[in-house]
Amino acid sequence: MPVRRPEIIHFPSPSCGPRRLGARPDMVVLHYTAMQSAEAALQRLCDPEIEVSAHYLIGETGQIWQMVDEEMRAWHAGAGQWGDVDDVNSRSIGIELANPATHPFPEPQMVALEWLLGDIIHRRAIRPERVIGHSDMAPGRKSDPGGRFDWHRLALQNLSVWPASETKPDQSGGFLSDAVAFGYALPQNVDDPGAELLNVFRLRFRPWALGPEDATDRQMIRDLATRFAVDRNAPNA
């Protein structure tokens, strides 16, 4: 049964500006608010002194607020990179999910997110692999939307991607090179970039996994790099 279009409440934030160099959004970045309520997050995202914002905020009961017009550049991604894109704010639509960072995401909230993501992806022809988490573009600095977020559920609806689950011989070209091919950027100023990327990869795809890199990690990132590699020669790299 089709999901009824939810009401979207417009609650403008002053923390926005033009997208730079004529950029158009071809990515979606998902966040959690790490605050105790949607209302508290809404006030923070619209506070001119704090200078952070997102295009949308989804509350625990499925309420959607729009704070920044999609044509404008919201200030949600900060420093970070995906593929060769280092101004993610100019190339993305940011969606905040009201969650204190410790709780599962409620069903009404996930249903609202699925509707909103589907609408954005359809209108803007955004590929599922271009729906990422804040942690993906800022490894070592950000952890949202966190290990409790159900990425697999989104992938089943073609709203994101998931690696193949079948067991295959380890044919990886190396975890680090495959992670970069998929879109992760090498963390800077860290002793072990590979370990940092393993942590952020597992946060999204294997949050229960412990210990050093293993064959399953290599098989999964190899599948993602093979099917969804960033085309670094394309405008949407």
C-alpha cells in the first residue's frame, strides 16, 4: 500500500546560502541529532548564532520539518569528503533524524524517512549509492547515523546500497584500495588510515563485528567497490 504523503512543516533556518559554483544536489547525507527531542534540535538548527542547519528534520513520530530550501546550501556536512567531492554541503541534501544517539529509530520515523528519500531520489535522479551517512564522509570525526540505523532496510527499497551477502572466495584487491574506490576518503593525520576506514565501514555495514579486518570485510567492500565505484572522471564524482 502506498505511504500517504506526510505533511511537511516549513520552519526556516537562517543558516544557509547559495550552492557554490552552480552545484546541484546529487547526494543525500543522513544524520542523527544527538539531542533529547526533535523540538530541541529544531531550535538549534535554526539558531543564527550556532550556524548549523539541514534541509529536513524528521521527528520520532514521523513529523517532517523543512528548514532550508533544496536549492540552497544547508550547513550540515562540514569538513569531509566523498569520492572527490570536498564541498559536500554544495552537492547534497541533509536530513537530520531526531535521535539521542543511543536509541533505535522508531518505525514512524523510518517510514517518513523512506517517503522523503524516495521523493528526493525520484525528483533529483540521485543514485542509491549517493545516499550516505555523515560518518561515511567524515571517518574518525563523525558517527551518525550510527550503528543502530537500519541501512539494509533502505537498500531493500533501492534507497541506498548494501553489499552482497553470499560468501565468496576472498578476491579483494585490498580493503583500503576498495574502500577508496567505493568513495571513502583516506583520513588525514591518523596513524592507521586503514583501521579508521574499517571502523567507519563496520559502523554502517557490520556494527556487531569486532577484531581486525577479516575476509568478510574484504568481500563486502570488494562487492561495493565493484558495483558502486565512484566515477572520478564524471561530474558527480
